[in-house]
Amino acid sequence: MSPETMAALSTWGPILVMIMIFYFLLYRPQKAAQKRRMNMLDSLKTGHKVMTIGGLYGTIEAIDDKVVRLKIAPNTVIEVSRASINSNISLEEQQD
């Protein structure tokens, strides 16, 4: 290799290695988690038991694009944002 090539590698090499580290340790896992969350939100159906980000447990009574109606107690139905659903307890119970 020529001295110019070696100089370029010594200058840009560490930067490229750091970009690869950030990609594999930060960006890629975050995208995978985001994809799993979107799949979970897309699979929500009436009757599923869910937990909200705030820790409320409930059963889905009705669902649309942005709002979910949760039954949290007898004769108590609340509306929450679909994005506030943290986990689908029904699917977790089926997988165990």
C-alpha cells in the first residue's frame, strides 16, 4: 500500500470503526425493538388483556387507529391512546 492509503486508513479507520460500533450496539437493536412494538400494537384486538405505560391493566373493549377503550373494572371503561399500550398480556400468557 502507498503511504497516502495508509495515512487515509489511519485517519478514517477509527471513525469508521466507531460508526460500526454505534450501528451494531445502538441503532440496530433500537430499530428491532421499535419493530416488535409496532407489531404488538398492530396485533391488538378486542378482548385482549393489556397493560398501559402508566401501569393500568385492562381488557380492550373497542379499538381504532388512535384510541383504545379499556375496561379496567366492572362498569369502568376508559379511553387511552393506542401508543400508551405497553404490553399485550394475552399474547405473553399464550407464549408461556
